[in-house]
Amino acid sequence: MEITLNGERFELEQPLSVTALLARLDIDPRRVAVEHNQDIVKRHRFPDVVVGDGDTVEIVNFVGGG
Amino acid sequence: MTDTPFVIAGRTFKSRLIVGTGKYSSHAVMAQAHEASGADMVTVAVRRVNISDRSRESLLDYIDTKRMFILPNTAGCYTADEAIRTARLGREAGLSEWVKLEVIGDERTLFPDNEALIEATNVLVKEGFIVLPYTNDDPIACRKLEDAGAAAVMPLGAPIGSGLGIQNVNNIRIIREFSKVPMIVDAGVGTASDAALAMELGADGVLMNTAIAGADHPVAMAEAMCHAVIAGRLAWLAGRIPKKMYASASSPVEGMVGR
């Protein structure tokens, strides 16, 4: 299956929770915000929200800016 | 001279200088500059995590979040919808309701799109955000933003990153008179005297990034800005003398030797 992750195509073997997806990407969940199909995923919902085939996911963090 | 505290939406800040986190040669230099600036609020941008390269250090490792309040921005957004979406993401990443709202209207000048800015302010205020909009040095736009519920107004001194200093001194003065919320001059500062001037005009604070990050010695410039903001604020509180066309002697005109 395939998802769109931060604008790029990304292969997944099976649907994953947001928590599992972040772990697989080696991303600290405390420092990011996640959108699933354009809806914000609250942090406490990371274990419950499942990313499946064809879904769009955005993972953002803070970078330098003015 | 005692000053009133610098309060935005009920939150008190020690410093009237707000600094950015962009364009530094390294995170280490940024951290030193932040220290030298005395600021206790820093702006950050919200961007996609680099999925393919996870080796890069996190910006937040170099910000003392116990001392520094993090203000996410919506820089780079060209529509109200984009800015609203970015503000919501920033809230999730930072766990605060505060946002420096930018809706850009033009790529070359980075001037704000006031109409979209006011629209986005309306939406975000209703969602409980503390909105600090970056706006034109336009008193009417600032009034509309305040009416929409903005917690402060942040008129530009000059285009972002231009270092031109305050281009329309009179408008800044008028905005100060019009506004009941804090006025923070945001963008355009080039050197310490620009920051001092902003404060002398009655600004409650100054926000800058490039003037410090782009200086030959960012840490020294951060220190200069710290002093400039304090000096300018004191001068505003002290009440400057009126400007006059002709001289007025400082020494007595009587008792001159040989007259």
C-alpha cells in the first residue's frame, strides 16, 4: 500500500497507527504535529488514528524563522 | 524610572525584544545570540519534517524553553486558508495557542495581504488562538485587526529582511495612538538605532530576525539590540523635548567674561 507523506509517495506494508508510523520514521512524537487527510491529529490520538492506503499525512516540526 | 510590565494577552514578558530563529550560521551561534539579546520570546517557523534525512539536529535542542516562550509563525503562507492550517499545526507542535500570523501578498516585498490577514485573524480568534498579526504600517488595517480580536498589532518598519529601518515614522506613531492592544514593530530593523527609534515612537516591543542573524557578529548585535530597546523605551517614558528649528543655548547667556 502507498500513502502520501509530506508530499512524497511512501510505501507501507500494512496500515499503521500514527504512533507506529512516527516510530518507524524515527521521529520523536513530542516535537511534531501531524495532519491525517487534512485533519489535525491530537497528540493523545496518535495511538488510535490509523494511516491506511491512499491516505495523506503531513508531519511538521519547528524550524528557524522570523 | 519604573515601567509598566510588557503584557500580551495576560502574559508578562521581561524583555520588549522578540527575536527570530532563522538564518543563523549555526544553532550554537543562535543560542548565544538569544542569550545576549535578553529576549524571552522567540519566533519559529512550521515546516515539513525531513523524512529522508533524520540526522539534522532539532532547533528546539538549542532553545531554552524554560526561559523562552515559543511563538510559531505562518511565514510563507499566501492565503488565509494556508495560514489557518499552519497555525493549527503550530499549535499542536508547540502546545500553545499563540501564533504570529503572516499572510503574504507579494513575493518580492513580502508585504502582507491585509484582507486575508483580517479574515484569518477572525477565524483563529474564534478558535481560541492568541493572534499576533504581522501587518502593514497602516493604522486602518491595524484597527480592523484589533476589532477582529488580535492580541497585538505588529506593523512592519520596512520589508522583511531589508534592514531599511522605519520607513514611515508617522504611521507608527499614529498606530500607537489608535491601538489599545500592544504595538510591536515587526520587520525592517537594520541596526540598533532602528530598534531604539521604534521604541521612542511608543512601540511596546520590537521583533527582529535578520538584523541579528545576518550581522557580521550576531552575538554582539543581539547585545546591541538589547540595549537599544531598553534605551528607546526609557526615552519614550522620559518624554523627549520638542524639535525646534533654531538653537537654544544650554549654558547661561548672562555673566559672560568681558561683556
